[in-house]
Amino acid sequence: MLGELNENQVEELLKSQLIGRIGCHSNDTTYVVPVNYLYDGTYIYAHSAKGMKIDMMRNNPQVCFEVDDIKSIVNWQSVILWGKFEEITALPEKEKIMQKLIDRMVPFMTHGDDHPSHGITSNASDVGNDVELILYKIIITKKTGRFEKH
């Protein structure tokens, strides 16, 4: 059976996953890339080093974000949302969000020395001396969810 997720199911899927895909478009180029994220019930938060994705979102802040949970080809859930990229620049807010992102990732690290390298400095609590760490949020304007279950 194919169907639409209700609002509670959409919220649960967004809160339960760790990796989503952000889609951005700028200068006739569309780019979709996986990111670690945190959803707090209002915003999607993520981090990155400076690069193509950040350059594109700074140029055109309208983004799309997708999260899924795929058990099999006939048993899956997916949420797509649209919103606006907003860079977080205030140091206290950056530190607070970075700590929440790290706390969210830690249970999924399988070895004591696991450390995501993309967009996180060598010292996990540091918000950026070695790497230009960019924290951002997606201000959500629309959400939709679908599922298939046999």
C-alpha cells in the first residue's frame, strides 16, 4: 500500500534519522549531497566546511531536504521538505548547535576514535580554528511525507 505520512509520522521520521540529503540550486547547477543533521521540531541544523554546497546556498538560499528510512523496496518512508538556508554566525549559538550535533552523532559512532572529518575540527568542541566550520539551519516552509508498506 502506498500512502501519505501524517504530521506525527513526518515529525517522528525527521527526529529519528541522522543523515538526510540537501538539494540546492545555483547558476544552472543542481547539487544533492548527504549531510548529518539534527531536527529540533522547528529547524533542520547541519554543519559543513566551506565548499560547493555552502557557496550555492549562500547564492540561492532556497533548498530542499529529504530523509528516508528504507527497510526494503516495498517497506519505506520518506519525508521531503522545502525551506531557506540560514547561516548561524553568533558564536554562542554555533557552540550550542555544534554540541547538540555532536551529542546526536555520538551514539552512532562504533569506535572510540570515530570522528566525522567533514566540517568538524580536530577537537570536537571547537567550532573552527583549523577548518572554517559553517553551521546553518533550514527554516522549513513546507513538509510532505510518503510511505509504502506491503
